[in-house]
Amino acid sequence: MEEKKVCHGGHEAAASAKKAAITAEDERFMQMAIDLSVRNVAEDGGPFGAVIVRDGEVIATGVNRVTASCDPTAHAEVSAIRAACAKLKNFKLEGCTVYTSCEPCPMCLSALYWAGVDKIYYGNTKEDAKAIDFDDSFIYDEIAKEYGDRRIPCINIMREQALKAFRDWDEKTDKIKY
Ligand SMILES: [Zn+2]
């Protein structure tokens, strides 16, 4: 959080107000996420853990199993979202708070927005993660670039054919909107 040194006024006031709102319960759930991350290292997973809570109750937990599961999306937060949604039989996690041992990467942050969680608490910062070679800054850099400048080519073809599913969806009267 080097930026803090150059931030004054509003940002610091907002940050301290948020800090003051952290409760003993928040710390208990964060400790749970941290414990999961520590245990996961001993169990051949990545050093990341997440806990999803609603109304003071743990709905689901997740740990990073990218290498163990050969799944590049098996980050702690995504794993916890999948488990929580399966348990609640809902594709939204409104009313839920997420405690994650590390600041979410762009994929997990996006997934948490799609899930519609209420709040996110994180322990390690992305700078802490970068220091041990978990660097997600290249993804933030890629998002800001034009398609032609990105390292993975992303090319628009056959739009007219692809639009069929969109037209079908648009006309469907019994769809579940999300
Ligand atoms: Zn992630």
C-alpha cells in the first residue's frame, strides 16, 4: 500500500472508517481463511484460502487447488463461490461476505462481482503475492490494452452466425434472467 503515502484527506478518512468497522467476528472469519491457506500449503496446494459467510454462518470455504486439480481456475475464492452456490442452490450470493487470505486476482474479483457478494475482506495484498511470484498485474495491464496489443490474440469472426443464440434468448419468454 505504498500509494497511501501520497493519499490525503478523503481516502485516509474512508480507510480509517472502514478499519473501525472491522469486528472480532470479521477477524475470526479472516483467521479461518488464513488457517485454510496455511494448511493448504502443507497439503500441496497454493497459499490461499477463502471463507464465505452469511448472517454470521460459514456457508462454504475454498482453497487453491490449481496444480493439485490441474485447474487454472481453482483459486480459493472461485472454489468457495462454487461450493457456496451449490450449497445455497443459487447463482447469486447476495448477503454474503467473503474473507480471503489474499487480495483477489482479476478472475476472482470478477467472479465475486458476478456472484453479487456484499463485501470482501482480504489479508495479504497483491504486492505481498507478487513478492512470492504470484503476480497478477499482467492481467490488469492486458485489460487496459487494445485487443491487437494483447499477448493472446482475440479476433472477431462469424458475428452474424453467432448472433442466432442471442436472438433466440432475446425472444425467449420463460428465461431466468441473471
Ligand atoms: Zn484468483
